[in-house]
Amino acid sequence: DVKVTQSSRYLVKRTGEKVFLECVQDMDHENMFWYRQDPGLGLRLIYFSYDVKMKEKGDIPEGYSVSREKKERFSLILESASTNQTSMYLCASSSPPSGKSEQYFGPGTRLTVT
Amino acid sequence: GENVEQHPSTLSVQEGDSAVIKCTYSDSASNYFPWYKQELGKGPQLIIDIRSNVGEKKDQRIAVTLNKTAKHFSLHITETQPEDSAVYFCAATGRGSTLGRLYFGRGTQLTVWP
């Protein structure tokens, strides 16, 4: 079974802290994605990566950065956490043929910034 | 980019009834349309998908229809059961299919009452 794991299910951080969210997939997938999920707004893409060290901005990249040093790991970084970044963060991965393949999601990290 | 609109945002049905969720998309280049189901506390999971060269696809109690001319597609669930209660997301590829990204609707909270 494909497995996408996220480092934490729940996380509480203070305003201004640097926050790292880690995602690991075990299926050798080329593509990895970070979404945030808020009530009524669905899944919004923050960043994605189609290869090691490659990244593309999604629809809401402001306030976030990413790192992909190894194929199986994709990290989301909040340089200086703010209360409006309180949300559920979902990681996903997929494999080509691009755009027609299933995205596999992790269980999510619920981040609270106080 | 692609704009996917999903209706309704909430849907309540009696067990045994049918449920229909509708989505529209804006980019005629979209060629793949998956549907995801998110149960409480879990990440979304693919339940059915349809490609642009097919008008309808069925898998047991769920079916998806696609009208490319009108740019809309729908999810149909027959003989609903309480375990069908979840959030459902539709998605489309847009022009980002070469990089594996999907554009998601805002989701439909389906509740099936016993």
C-alpha cells in the first residue's frame, strides 16, 4: 500500500516561530504537494514539486517555503508563523503520467498558531 | 488557471436515497476529472475518476458523468449508506496536467441519515 506520512497530527506553535512540517512517501513518487484545508475553502495548493530540488508555487505560496532534498521527503516551512496560518495541512504524492494519476494523501497536520 | 466550482456545499439525504454532487470547470484543456472522499480525521482518497474521452463511468453504487461541451461533471451515489457520510471533492487537471497538479472544488459535506 502507498503510504504518505506526516510528522505530526497536531502541532501548536507561537507567533513568529519557524515551523517545519515534514512529509514522507514510500512509493518512489516523483510528484509531491502541500495543501492547506480550511472550512468552506476546500483544498488550496501551497507548493508542489515534480522532482528533487524542483518546486513550483501553487495558489497561496505567500508566507511559506518548501524543500525537497530527497525524492521521498517534502518539507513545508513557515518562516515566521502567524495566526492566519492556523489550518489543516495535507501532503500528497503522485506518479506520472502526470495529471492523470491518483494523488495519495497523508492524514494531515492540524497546526494552531497562538 | 483552472476554476472548479462545486455544488452543493452541504447535502443531507435519507439512507437509501440517491445523492448528486455537481461540478463545473473553466479550462477546456482539462482532460481528467477525479473525485475524492475525505472521512473524518483522514486525508482525501480517490473513489472514482473519468477521462475526457468518456462520458460516464460506474463503479458499484457510484457513477460519474462528464459533459465536455457544457464543462460540467457530476458524482452520483445510489442507495446511500451512513458510511457514505464524508466530504467529497471534485477536481480537474487544467493546463497543469504536465506537472501533476489538480484543481479542487471546495467540497461537499454529505450526511446520510439512518
